[in-house]
Amino acid sequence: VAKDLFKRLNLNIPVYLGANEALKEPSKAWRQRLDESVKNFKLEYLWENIKSPEILENINPDAIFKMGELVSKNPKEISICAIGPLTNIAMTMKIF
């Protein structure tokens, strides 16, 4: 979704694969809440022209390392907008 949005807005912002589940809580509750919100607010149309992502196997989530590198190389210059569970941010803070 993020890649499609940036492409439509002609923004050259890299998007990296993050963690596939939260650190402590099951992802089912988050998924259910997101899906219910889409239905309740009648936002299904936002996904009408978006292709389903290709499921890739045996890949490493590198968002954690990319965020850490970016923040380390640009101290006090980076803002992060988190729109869901904070797993990637928590893992980045732990590693870096």
C-alpha cells in the first residue's frame, strides 16, 4: 500500500520489509481491528486499484537495519510516522 501511494504521488521514498508480527501480542487482534475499521468507515474503495502483494519466501526484513542506518547517519534529522504496531521501531531501538 505504501509503495503504491508513493508511486501515485511521484515520491521517491524507499519502503522496506518489516517484521511480520508483533513482539508480544498476537497479530490477529490488530488485523481484525484494521479490517473492521475499513468496513465501518466504508474505506474499501481505497484498495480497489491496489494489487495484492506478491508473497515472497526466505527473505529478511531489513526495515529495522535501514531505519537504524538512516537515523544513525542523520541524527536529529529524521521523523518517523508509525501507523500500526511499533515492532520495527522497538527492534531498531534495541539494536541501535
